[in-house]
Amino acid sequence: MIPLYSIYCEITGANGKTGRMNPNAVLAVDRSRSVQIEFLAAVNSGLAWQFKPELAKIDVHPGELATAYFVATNNTDEAIIGNAVPSVAPNEASIYFNKTECFCFTEQMLKPGESRRMPVRFIVDSAMPKNITVLTLAYTFYRNQTSTSALKAGKRS
């Protein structure tokens, strides 16, 4: 049931799921307005990492490609694999927020004490209703217990 719910969320934007866009797509930029993108970062209690956005917010024009960076640091003495789960608010705007590149698409392995600067590249669709002027992009990092256990057992490099 979870895969079906995930597909439903991707199509409808429910539960803050965002779109994924071809990075080579060309869209018209709407310079007549701007949208403020706020960034939030959290770490699940089972993961001893620090995680934060480099900037708290940026302004973008709908249709233009934008890049924001987040930084994760592993504060332990062991290699750990984590996954980031994104969400967008308000929920009705999530279908207009399209990522072309995101660290949330793949597992992230950080060695003991390692820090990594990770980009998210996105486009706010110019078809987004004009009454939406602020979006919040939030990520929560979770420890991927299965992959981390396989790493410790020497089954991953």
C-alpha cells in the first residue's frame, strides 16, 4: 500500500510531495512576480547528524532555475547512511515545486566527522497560483538502518 500512496502523493502533491523535472526543460520565467522560498532542516532523533540550510530563505521568479544548499555533518565515530525526506508547504503549492536535482533522491553516506554541502536545484512552475507568495521547503534526515547495517557488515563500500 505504501508504494501506491507514494505515487498518489507524487501525482497530487499530497503530503508535501514535490514534482521532479527534467533539468534540461526550458520554461518561461515570470519576472513580474517573485516567490519567497523558506528552508527548514531537521534530523530524526535516531540520527546524530547536524543538518541545516546555508540560507534561511531566497526569492525566486517562477520559471527560473534556482539552487539552494544544505550542509550535513556526521557527529559520530561511525559511517552512517541517511535519507532525506522533503516536504513543501503550503500543500497545494507542492505540485508547482519541481526539483531537477536533490540529495533526497539518493542515500547519503557520511564518514565519521564528515560534512557535506548538498545542493537542491528547483523551479517553481509559473503556473502556480499568484496568491501563493511563500513556499517552505523542509527536509528531515533519517538514519537508513538497513543500509548502515549492511555498511557495517562490509556489504557496502
